[in-house]
Amino acid sequence: MTHLGRKLGFVVVAILATTFTVTQVGKVVGKSDDRYLLVRRAGPPEKNYYDLSRTAQFLEPQLFNDTSFSRYQPAPKGMGIDVITETAVRYGNYQIWKVRVLAGYVTDNAASSAKDSVYLLDYPRQPDWKFCARKYDLTALGGGARKLTYTDLQDGKEYVINLTPSWPRPWQVFELEILNNNAFPEIWQASKRSPEKAQ
């Protein structure tokens, strides 16, 4: 029985090792955590706002056909598409990526990005504050105030968000790998198969 127990223990460890990966900040993220990364322009001041969702479906799929997205070129001033995500309807999205979540942590564990990559920055207190960055830095200003500086993934510009002492919560950070720069055709096919609409 002891020998069998050791074998079972080895199998369990092997399964866990192939299912999860441990990140540098000590969090565990499933290798198959694929999602959609949406971007839209809003303001003032005008800038890119993002969302990360496991599901995505066009709000009005009847407006499109099989050739609508074959040569689609994303542009902030171009066509914006309304998409139903797992939590809300996001209006005017001009680009959607298919991404994989590599790591998840909070800025208490990593106040600055260690390298250039793709980071989704999410501030839970403000649901619309989801920004995607090539790099970021959260700096303490004294008295509890903080400043977030990040370089936007899509337009490459640097932005600054000042947080007063009454907004002390850490940001949630998801490091992402881009699998597909244009997920619109995939979402279109899924939208055709599912007639459901947002309630």
C-alpha cells in the first residue's frame, strides 16, 4: 500500500505541475486561461480603456457578414463594435485581441513592471479603470498619495493617473501573451452560432 501511495502521490504532483505554472511573484495561473482583450476610446481626457473577458459576442451580429473582418484594420477613429462580455456590454471596441493570462498579482507585490510585456492594470474600486500597458510604475508620493505611470499597449503613449490617499487599494495586474491580434473573425463565428442577446 505504501508503494501504491507513493505512485499516486507522484501522479498527482505530475498533474498539478502540467496544469499550473508558478509566477515570479508567487501566484499560480492556469496555462489554459485564454481570454479576449477589448479596447475602446473614451474620455475626457480621451484615452484607451480596456476589458478582459472569457467570453465575447457581438451585440448586433446581423450587421455583419463573413467578409466584414477579413481585412479589418483597427483604428481608434474607425468602426467601433459593441460587444457583450461576461460582465457588461462594451460599446465602440475598435480592436480585440485573443490573449493568454500568464500571471496574476497585485501591485503590493510588484509596484513596477520588471520588463516590457503586456500588462492589464485593473483598479477594482473603479470598474472602468482597466488599462493595458507595455510597462508600468506605481510610485508613492508621500502622505499616502500615489502616481501610476504607464505606456499604453495600443498607442504607445505614456499616461499618468494620480491617486489620492483615499484611494489606497492596490491595482490588480495580469501579465498577458497575445495569441491573435484580430479576434473579430473568431467572435463573429461564435456570434453567428449563438442567437442570445444581452438582457
